[in-house]
Amino acid sequence: MGMDLRLRCVTGAMAAGVLVAGLTGCGDDAEAGTAEESGAAEGTDAPVGEENADGDADAGGEGAAGEAEEPEPLPASSEGPAENWPEPEVPEEASEQTEEGVEAALQYWFETRQYARNTGDTAPLEAASTANCALCAQQVERVEEAYENGWYVQEEDVVHQAFLTLDGDDVASGLFTLNQGAYAGYWDGELVGEVEALEERPWTVALAYVDGRWLVADLLFAGDDGDEEQL
């Protein structure tokens, strides 16, 4: 779980205040259109929408103001965290009390974690987790700590194989393998650690059906004792 040993060492140094070289764009709004000067005598109003001497319609009519452009989404990079990045949408299947619904909710959890790491916004990740999910809370805490003066660049995590069962109407569990995306940590603008992409990492998971959707309640690494745990 969490950063590899390199990132953990950096995080520990940060917490102790020992770290010296630490874990270290938008579209412009369109200008509003303005009314042309009419040249009418002082104290008289120019007719709205009436053609001028050149045959052009006067500006200032209804709808003349330009609409503001949507800010351009910028992905996380070595330059900084993502900006104007769209929040992942909860899949409709996550509300279904089926194995497919459970798997959709599990993949969505990793999407919210990627979003949290790249933007610093942990709200969707918290909403995709139960209140008593220890690993979920740990992931939220690590993002918050990283964004005190740094950020992450996280690639996509993909649930590769999932063997999930319904243990009741509101409880599910199972085993899955995860293709973990590479990620990097920055502090004070400097790269302080990287983790390479890892394929088919085995995990166990438990989910709970709460308020009409599946939430991750527990995650546990299921690799060999000698296999390094990273999330």
C-alpha cells in the first residue's frame, strides 16, 4: 500500500522536518462584446439593433456579450498537479446489487484515487469508501500530506481480473489482480521518487452496499511474503 520504500523514506523525512530537497493554464474568458458608439447627439439614445450608416447592425443588442469559454483541462505533470480536471463519474452499475456492480464500484474506487493523487481533491475517494476503511483513509491522508507542498503524477490503475461474490444483499468480497499505473512524487517542484507500473498485483477486497451504491470497505495485499507491497 502507498508509496514504495523510496517514497516512504521521503515522506518520513518530511514528517520529521529532516528533508532538505523534499518531495518536490486555462482558457481565457472571451471578452464581452461592447456596444458601438452611435454618434447620436448628447442626450439621445441610439436605437437598439438599428442599422448604422454603413448598413451594419449596432452592437449592444441582446446576446451581444460573448460567452465565457470553458477552462482547458491540464493533466498532472512535472510542472504541477492537474488543473480543471474532470471528476470521475460514478458508474450506473455501481448501484446494482450484482457482481458486475461490485466490480464497477471497485474500478471506480481506483479512478477516484488516481483523481485524488493528480488533483489533490480527495472528496470523491472518500465518498467511494466506507467510513471504517483503514486503507482508504490512509490513501486520503497520504494525498493530503503530499499536497502540503507537493503533488503526485499518477497513471491509470486497471482492475485486471476480478473474482467477486455477493455475501448478502449489502456485502461483497473477493480477489482481484491490479495493473497498477506508474506514479511519481514531487516536493517543492522537485522529483523525489518514482514507482514503475506493476502488472497483476493480487489483492483481496470487501465492499458494502450503502445508500444505494457499493463502497470499498477493505483492501488487503495478497502477494507472497517476499513480494513488495505497493499501492
